[in-house]
Amino acid sequence: MRALPPFWKHLLTVLSGSVAAQALPILAAPLITRLCRPADLGQFGVWYGVVAIAAVAATLRMENAMIIDHAPARQRLCFGVVAWSAGWLAALLTLAAAAARAAGWTTLPWSAVLTLGVAAWLTACMQTTLAYAASHNAFAPAAKAKIWAAGGIALSQLALLAAGAGAVALPAGHLLGLATGLAAARLLLRPPSSRAHARRTLARLCRLAHRLLTRLRLLARRPPPHLRQLGRRPLTCLGALARRLRRGALPTPAQRRYLHAHRAFWRYALPSNVLNAAIGPLPLLLIGARHGALAAGLFALTQRVLAAPVSLLAASVQEVFKRESVRQYQNSGNCRPAWRHAARVLLLLGFLPSLLLLLAAPPLFAFAFGAPWRAAGELAQILAPLYFLNFIASPLSYVFFVAGRQKIELAWQLALFAMTLAVFAAPLTLHHSVAAYATGYSLLYLLYLHMSYRYALDRDPAGRLHATR
């Protein structure tokens, strides 16, 4: 391991954690499906989809700034900003979901509705902590934290299902696992935090609340003639408490300056990533609406199988590429060596599986999942070139953050969204729709890769990162 280049050392460390983290849910899946009903799995899928999209919005994408701007004081500010934004989003999401449930707009059980905000908050904090790990090349502790989270989720869900918790088991188990993973990450990584400021604010609020309650008790004991005179004191204290709460609801001046310094992330990267999270399930929804449940089921299996290498291998490469690209950009004004190294690694890892799917996906699907799923293999055969390009382009997308080109990525995501809607709205057969989608998406990915390489060469004469201006 010592003879390997640093890129491969870090990649193997991240990959070991990712393989274990992905293997645990896969091993638990056959047991989970035997202990719960399909309807429970469907409700959990909806719940998890909402959490995944909300977690993207909860961070304001500021965790990407963590890797670029990695001074301890600045990273402490970043944790504070994410805690503030995630806290507000968690509260608003919970209120909105509860209102939707009360109005009958969703069939999710109350237990799932009331935990959406907490799950989004935990996920946002976990993402930010893992970004902190990447900024310091702490890949081994991050890999352990992922294993703790994945193992906690799988074991908690199985234990709750075995105890007869029913529909509550899956979201509750997910929450317990997330909390376990976040606790492990913070213990292993010891990231900077805003705990001192939070403790001071909480202490001030407690003192104000104590004074208010004391004066209200005195008011209750006094005779009526003194009511008006003493009534002003609790009202004054209540006003001070309200002002303190209002100030606590807003970011601090330092946090506002940090948000302004990295405004490209929440102005352009945030809507781009939310749009990307929404585009993922869009083809499945459109296929279900146009071609029926059977076609949607075939496409869902295809999507799940083809997305696995991206979530496992490509995400591991991206974690290493993030730190390397930032380091090279800071030292020389471009990250061309890191881009080319990562691209070669991705080509090497993705070529043979993609070629195998392109040549033999139908019989492979029939062998692995049964003869009725052979049609899903035919869709996988059509989509194989697209997912090969996706496998390469996804990790290299971080160049847009490093080079400060978030606005360009947002325009690309909008083009992708428009293309997806146009393709599946056209009066085509299922196979023709999927082929047109794969062609359009592949052409957009080729453009994306071209722009990514171009921005990897984009030298700043001052030697600074574009994203930190």
C-alpha cells in the first residue's frame, strides 16, 4: 500500500469503507423484505426520497466550500451556517408535511411525517462532516463513520421489524442509524463546532425565560391595584426574549459574511443540485404515467442496478478528487493532473462492466432476477453507454465548484430537465423513449465532460480559487 501513489491510496481507503457501507444494506435487504409488507417499503421509499432532496437544500451546498476554504475558523463558520440552515429547513419541512397530512394530501403515517425534518437535519450534518474529512484527507475515519451509519441503519431496521414495529420500523431504524453514524463521525474526526456560541445563546435565553417566569409569579401573588404597574415588567422581559429569539433565528454577522463570500454555492449550486435530485426519479414517474406500472417496474430495476456502480465506485473517486483538485488549483491555478488521473481511473473501472451490459444485459438480468425481468435487461442494454458516461462525469463535476462555474452547471441541469420532459412527453414506444433519452443525455454528458476539462485548465492569474472570490 505504501508503494502506491497517494491518489490510489486514498481511493482504496475510501472504497473499502464504501464497499462495506453498501454491502450491509444489500445483505440486510432479503431479511427486511421478509419482515415487512411491500406497502411499507413503498412508503419508506417516498419518505427517503423527500429526505434526500431536503438534505440537499438543508446544506445550501456549503459543505463544498468546506473543502475549498479549510482554515479551522472558516470551517467552524461553515458548520454553524449548515446547522442554522438545516435547523430552519427541518422545522419548516415538518410543519409543511404535518399540514399536508392533516389535509389528506399524503398517505404517509404520522410517524414518518413528523420525522422528515429530523432525518433531513441529520443527513445534512453527516454530509458536512464527511466534507470536513475530505478537506483534511481523513478518509479512513470517514470510511469507518459510513460503516457505522450503514450498519446502524440495517441493524436498527431489522431489530424494529423483528419486534413488530411495522411501518414505523424502516424510518425509525434509518434515523437511529444516521444518528449513530453522525456520532461516530464526530468522535472520530473531532471537527470544529460552534458549540460555545450556541451554549452562550442558550444560556441567555434561559436567563430571560427565568426572569419572565419569576415576574409572572410575582404578578400572580400581588393584589389587583398593582396589576398595571407590575404588568409592564413581564411584558418588557417578554419583549426582550422575543428580540433575542429573533436574533437567534438569523445568521450571525460572521456567518452572513461567510454566506456572501461563498454565495455561488447557494445561488447556483443549490438549485442545480436540487434539480438534479429531482431529475433522478423523473423518468420513472413519466414512464409510469405514460406506459403503465409494468414498464415503470422494469425501468426501476434497470435504474437501480445501473446506478449501483455510480453510488459505490464513482462516489469514492469523487471524494479523493475533491481534495486533490482543490490542492492543485491552490498551488498552480489549475487541476489538470488530478482531472486526467481521475478520468483514467474511472475509464479503467467502468469500461468492462459497461461493455458487458451492452453485449449481454438481457440474459444476465434473466439469470439474476428471473425470466420475467429479461425486458429490464433490454432497457439496461440501451442505457449502458449513458451510465458509462455518467460514471465518468459525475466525480469530475466538482471542477465546476472549484472553478466557480456553478452558473454554467445550473444551465446544464435546466437543459437536461427540458430534454427529459420533451423525450418522455413525445408519442413514442417505451424502447424508443428510453433510446431517445439515452441519446440526449449522452450528448449532454459529452458537452459536460468537455466543459469540465476546459475549466480544469482555467488558470487564475492571482493563483486563487474562483469559488472563494
